[in-house]
Amino acid sequence: MVILLQCSDRVGLVADISSVMATAGLNIISMKEFVNVDENRFYIRLEIQGDTDTAQLQQQLKARLPDDTEISIRPYEKKKIAILVTKEHHCLGDILLRNYFNTLGAEVQCVIGNYNNLEALTTKFDIPFHCISHEGKEKHAFEQEIQEALAAYEFDYIILAKFMRILSPEFNSKYASRIVNIHHSFLPAFIGAHPYKQAYERGVKLIGATAHFVTNVLDDGPIIAQQTIYVNHTHSVKDMIRLGREIEKSVLANALQLVLQDKVLVYHNKTIVFEN
Amino acid sequence: MVILLQCSDRVGLVADISSVMATAGLNIISMKEFVNVDENRFYIRLEIQGDTDTAQLQQQLKARLPDDTEISIRPYEKKKIAILVTKEHHCLGDILLRNYFNTLGAEVQCVIGNYNNLEALTTKFDIPFHCISHEGKEKHAFEQEIQEALAAYEFDYIILAKFMRILSPEFNSKYASRIVNIHHSFLPAFIGAHPYKQAYERGVKLIGATAHFVTNVLDDGPIIAQQTIYVNHTHSVKDMIRLGREIEKSVLANALQLVLQDKVLVYHNKTIVFEN
Amino acid sequence: MVILLQCSDRVGLVADISSVMATAGLNIISMKEFVNVDENRFYIRLEIQGDTDTAQLQQQLKARLPDDTEISIRPYEKKKIAILVTKEHHCLGDILLRNYFNTLGAEVQCVIGNYNNLEALTTKFDIPFHCISHEGKEKHAFEQEIQEALAAYEFDYIILAKFMRILSPEFNSKYASRIVNIHHSFLPAFIGAHPYKQAYERGVKLIGATAHFVTNVLDDGPIIAQQTIYVNHTHSVKDMIRLGREIEKSVLANALQLVLQDKVLVYHNKTIVFEN
Amino acid sequence: MVILLQCSDRVGLVADISSVMATAGLNIISMKEFVNVDENRFYIRLEIQGDTDTAQLQQQLKARLPDDTEISIRPYEKKKIAILVTKEHHCLGDILLRNYFNTLGAEVQCVIGNYNNLEALTTKFDIPFHCISHEGKEKHAFEQEIQEALAAYEFDYIILAKFMRILSPEFNSKYASRIVNIHHSFLPAFIGAHPYKQAYERGVKLIGATAHFVTNVLDDGPIIAQQTIYVNHTHSVKDMIRLGREIEKSVLANALQLVLQDKVLVYHNKTIVFEN
């Protein structure tokens, strides 16, 4: 199993955690820690071998560690994901291919689109596709339908693979910390709609993409991964959209790998990513 | 000489320009053009061999080309620059070295600092240094002193090599389109003060630097060059400042080379850069 | 149509070419030229509007231009490609998705694999798959079978999308300048088999991928595109293979776009790429 | 102090090391470890607070750890370096500036050049410069003179900041593992002389620079840091040299920071770099 744990820092935390593991007869096969000295905060990721009662282990750790300790114990099981899309195919296609060839580190459970143009692609790979249009509906009703569709599946994360509708705070909090979005700009630059048009108009020499957890503030959640590529005056908005797609799918794939392998901790709207 | 020319696009512009040059007995040794089809705008950079009356050439070109044509004819002479600094040495040091070894493509005329800690470095390279403190002065008085110091020199551009004061619209318009600034963020993200602190707090995974012409809107002028580098949760604000300095000096050096070789045109707050 | 033309440089080439076009009643909508001054070589890419007899146009251009002029006139038609693969799916999957969504700039005619594990993926997208095993065959016989399979299709280029067999000079010359390969290293480093193992053993801090035209010297043909990414001591050979796949597919996609849009000229084992 | 330690891996190494430190009354303020599972090799970097007899500490660690353990205990003292140059100024200038402003993490003791053109720059910064020409001398005599000049100084590392002579095995082994070189290519591509000319002739789309420890095999020592930048067909050899200089100085600066802060371990011609 993987244990992600964070708490305020003090001397002896690693020793205390190691001792709890030893007492429980568990073998630490990998340990990555990080201390943010300025914020006096301790983060650790452990890979553990051995059988144990995880509720009991959690209790033993809590008993030994600071009061503000947050622990997440996760079994070595393939994660399950649900995907929301609008019309663009590049991120979805990339994820479906990885899923098909078992390199995603997750099992795609379903795809929900507010248009039907990605249905044919999705069903080629034997993944259920639900077309739920937003048209002529209030946001609440639209999201209600999505939730009903989702209710038929078990999943760990919802991936917004270029889902172009803003979700309500109610929706977000129902799946808190479990929604990953890809935004087509280098955040915090160009928040909101049409970031490539904004980038073109500002005349930037680099464009970017950002994968982040969704919170109730638009495009403001904890950033998991980012990437930029060079552009110049010869690139039209259309060219930027085309080039941007390449890094959008690359950044999202990278972020998914990190999230699905339990390598990401979140604290105060920021991520700690234990990459290697 | 180098000719930078822009106008609204129509068929036959290159032929018209070539014909003016041929009539004037001038030899085109390099021609780079770009048409922004969406904006119907034509840009060209010419390197020309031969002697001519430039005022007359300008007239001949204007007579043949659209009414909105803007022409800048520049002799093959080394540009002259004045530098403004505050306390940080990395950009200034880099420029002084290039100047000393004749690889800057310009001659540094003077350095003006609002502190004196860069005086020793500057005078090592036999460049005059003027310490003009901003302390206890109104902006107007401070800038007046700078202008008086500058008045003793001829220069084509003012380089803000980490000059940490915001200049007034009056100052900027006096040297319109001739002030180049290096901003320590990937603009338009993190405008204003302490961009690395802002970056740290937002939890971005890349930090950047931007060289741009100065206008009256803070950190909003036409962007000449940008660069980003990866950071992660292990980087403190201090680490970001240290890493950022490396790309600040690299981006500024790159932008200066482009500007000083007359490779940059400006239109509507954006640059057209004929890099190679 | 697109015209790619190269010859030894002399004064007046652009004027001569423009004049031939004007006489033929053809409209130049885009012109990108490059002169290699050191090698006295002129390269140009033209996009032309209007109808004409291309054989006649070719003759008219030849008559006006230097004796060593090489001209390639290509209609605005979607290119056709055949793909050769071995076992790895990432490049093929990426190409099939782009083909399916019409963003490849080509039509995939067929896929030939020396194993059958990519058949299911290929046929999902209604592309014919031919499994031609190399096992128990001499190279000549193996290639003969491939050529027979290929003979059923029309195609402009053969794409080696991680085809792990070395093709014979006979095969290569049959499709001279029409075979594009993706090699999983930053050429000329790590030529031949197992480049990631070589990279791991050398302890490099960057790995790369190279798309190039195939010639009779292994991994030595004209390079179209290259890319590198950072690695470090924590990356095993397996990690490098996994990371490398991401840039392999990205570099190949980039190279294909350039080749399929007739943006690449070749001279003396090097490419001239008119990117924008 | 910093402790760099490596040995074959077994269970309990971190516990053993921690226990030795505790017994010695030493406080571990930072610990970075890496296990190469494929090679069964354990690496650790410790930052330690507290006073101790380092010879005794070394003995205590050896007694507790595997027989093949290699330990290097280094005090928190600024390193000292000697620099060898030929004619190019960019790397030397960069180092001298950092030295002058105390951001190098070392004290430059002297500069030795086989030409005198960098003397004026060096002495501006009050660093002794020795001009030792190689002309008309056998390698042995030349190196003898260098060694005599070096003998007047204490130094931890020799930095070859674009020193364009190949040093003999005798010289190298005298300063084994203490010579850092910057090579102007992405090694192992373009070993030896004129790498940019080689790169131009091969038609690569990226050029690079490599900082490495010097061994007796030319350009083959353990790599510390590498970087690449894009080039294209418009870049002449001269352009590549100019662009390359920017990354040469950046890669060397980066490598020096890592080496001078005791963040680099070497094993079997490869480096383990504990970057953050």
C-alpha cells in the first residue's frame, strides 16, 4: 500500500513513523519525505509491504504523531476514473489509448460528453459513453443528470478532459479533491474562456497548459503539472490552439500518472509531488 | 542599412519595395517578410547595401506604398545604450561583460543606479556610474535627476536591468519605444512586485522571465522574449529568486540582441521578431 | 500547389521565379526563402494559386534558373502513407487517432507489422493490417513480402513508427527519400539498438528522439525534428523507455506534419524546414 | 558538515546511519537517499549539525556498514577552485562575476591561461592570472609548468572553463575526480574537436553542452549536467557557436553549484546528483 501523510514538523517524525511500521510488522520499501522549513510542515510518502488492518494502522500513526496529522492509506489497486468531455478529442483519445494498452495506471469506467461527437471513438474501445447535453437546461439540472450517470459507476477521480462547462460549487464539493482539470494556459495567466485568444492578443512568446485539482474558484485549484512551448508572431490563434493541444494532452497524461500513482499531496491550495 | 517597414497588406508590396530599391541603385542582401492575414498587416525587414539619401528613400517608399506605411531606416552603426539598475548585479554584470568583449552589439554609455552597490563593478569596466537615490524624493524629482544625468549621453535605448522603481508616464513618453525592461515573471502572470513570492504562493510548476518594451501600463508593454524553467515544491521563494536570475539575464540578453540588431517591429502592443 | 525549389545562389532568383509565375498567370500566396551563404545555396517554398500545366511550369522555371535547379511541384492533395510497426503502440496509436479525426494531414492506407499485437488497434479504425513475420526468413524474403503487401496501395511516404528491423539498401532505394523513421535517441548519440540502455549506461542527463529520412547508413539520414527531456540518476532503463515514448510520438507527429505539408527540403543529408 | 556515502544496499542502512549519528550526538538536518534497485547500490547525502572527530565518525560508520562503503565527510567551508582557460571569455567571465558577488559557493584562487587575452579581465577582479603558453613545448613540459603554478595554491577543484588542450593521464590522475570540464556538445554526440562544426554538418536540430568530471578517456567522464537548445537550417556554424556559449556557461554554472555544495556522488562513471 501507499501512505501519504502530512503534519506540522518536529524532530523525530521519521523515527516515529518507522517505529509504528516495525511494530506493525510492515516493511517500508520506499520513503520520500519533504520538509517545508518556512512553513514548518512535514510531508511523507511511503510504500509499504505487508498485511495490516488499515484503520488500526491509521490510529497507531495518529496516536504517535502531531494532532494535525492527515493520513491517507491507499491499497495497491488500479484506480478507477470517469471522464467528462465536450468536443475536443485529443486528451480523451490519448487517455483511451493508454487505458487500452494498460499504461494509464487506471481503468476508465465511463465517458460523459455534453455533445455526442466523441461517442464513436469511446465505444470503439468498449467504454460506455453518456451524452448529456447542457442545452436548454439550468446548470443544476445539467449537473444532476451527470451525477445520476456517474452514480452507476465506482470511481476514484473525475477527469475533465477538455470539459468546457464551469461546474457549480455543489458539484465540486460532492467530489472534493477528486476532480482533475486540464486548462489550456499557463495558469495563473489567461484564466477563463479562450486562453489562446487571450495569449494571441497579449503577444506572448510562450503558451502553456496546466493540470490542476478543481476547487470552487475558477482555474485556481492546486496545480499538479505545467508545461510551456515557444510561439511567435507567425502563429495565429488557430496555430496556438493546434500547438497547445499537444502540450495539453502531454501535461494531463503526466498529471494523471502522478495522481493515479498516489504521488501527490495537497496542502493550502498547493501540491507536493513526489515524482521519482 | 536596415529598413523596418510595416503597412496594411495588399498585392504587390514586395515588388513595389524591390523596385524602389532597384531604382535607387540599392542592393537587397536580406529580406524577411511576414503577413498577418487575420489582421491584413504586412511587415518587412530589409538589409540594404549601397549609399543613398535616407530621407529621399523614405519619401520614395512612402509615395509607392499604402498611406499607413511606417518606415524606420537605420544605419549599420553600433547602438548606444544607457542602463538603469537598483541593487541586483546579475543582468548588469552580464551586459558589462558582453560590452567589454564586444559581443553585445551596443556600446554601454553609462549606468545609473538608485543605490551605489553596483558602482565598483561598473567602473571596473570603465563605464561611468551615477548614483541617484530615490530616497526622500518625489518621483518627479527623482526622475528629473535621472533625465539630467542621461542628458549628458547619446543613446538609442534605455535598459532597465532590474531597475525596481516604476517610472512615470512622463518619463516613459519622453523615451517612447526606447525603454526595454526585464520582468521577473512569465507575463501576464504575476504583474507587479514580488513575482517569485506570488509564484511560490500560487504553487506554479514553472517560473519565467519576460523582456518587454515599457509602456504606461505596468508590465504590459510589447513582449520581446520570454523563457520558463521548471520548479517544484522543494523550491522556496529564495530558490526561485536564485533560479529566476539565470533566466532573467538570459532573456534580457536575448531580447537586447534582437532589439540592437533591428530585428523587432512593434504593432498594437505586440512584437514581430525576425529572429534569423 | 506547393513548389519546393533549390539551386546554387545568384542575384535575382526571386525576381526570376516571380516573373515566371506572373507570366503563367499564377498567384504567389506564400513565399519562404533561405540562402545558405556559406554553401552558396538557395532554397524556396512557394504556395501558388491558379491552374497550370505543371510539366510546362517546371520547364519554364528550369529555363530561367541555374542548371543545378531541383524543382518539386506538389498539388494540394492529402498525402497518403503506409505505416510499418513492430510491437510498440504509442506512435501508431497517436497517428491512427490523428488520422481518424482528420488532423494528420494524410490518409493512412495500411499498417504492416512483423507481429500481430497491433492488429486489433489498427482495425478498430478501419485501416487494413498486414502481419508479415520476419521469423525464419532471410531479410530479402521478408522485405519482398512487405513490398508485395505495399504494392496494393498508393502512398507518398512509408512511416517507420517504431519498426525495429533494419531495412536493406535495396528496400530503401526503392522508396528513396520517402521513408521517415523515428529513432529513440538524440542522434548522432546512441545509434543502433537499445539506445535507452546505452543512455542509462552513459549516465546522460537528457534523453531524446529523432525523426529522420532513412538512407542506407543506419540512423544517419537527414534529420527532420528532434527533442530532448531531462532524466536523472533515479530513472531506470525502464523509466527512460517510458518517458522516451512520450517524446518519440511527439517528435514523429511533428516531423510528419512538416513532411506532409511539403515544408521540408533535403540537400546533402540535411533538411531545410520552412516551419511557419 | 555534509556526508556523502555509498555502499551496496541492504535492509536497515538508514537506521544504522541514524543510530551512529545519534550516538555521536549529531543532529541530521537533511537526508536524501537513493537506492538503485537494479544495481543494488545505496547512496545518501546527509547534512549534519554538531561537533565531532570526523576520523572517528568515519570509523564508526565503517564499522556498522557494508565493507564496500565509501564515505566522504566535508566541512561546511567554502570550496576553493583553480581555473584553466584558453581564449574564450564567456565561462570565465560568468564565474568571476559570481565569485565577486559571493554567489559561486567557492573562492577562485587563480586563473591559468595558455593565452594572455583573459588576463585583463581576470585581474580586474583581483584574481592572479598565469599565462602559460603551450607553444613550442611538449605536453609534458606544458603540464609541468601548469602544475608548478597550481602548487602555489590550495584548491578543491580544477575547472576547465573552455580549456582547449587535452590533458595527459598523468595530469588527470594527479587531480583525480577533482577536474570539471565543460564540453560544447551534448555528449556522447560530437566528442573531440569542433563539435559545433560536427553538429552543423550532421544537421542536428538541437545543440547542447555537457559538464563532466574529467577521466582519461576523452569527453567520457561522469556527466554532471547537460542542456540543449533548438537550432535550425538558418544557423551557421558561427551562429551555433554563439548560441552554444549561452548554454555552456549556464550548464557549467549549474554543475559547479552542484559540485561545490557537495551534492554529487560518482559511481562507475556516472553521477548521482541530489539536486534539492
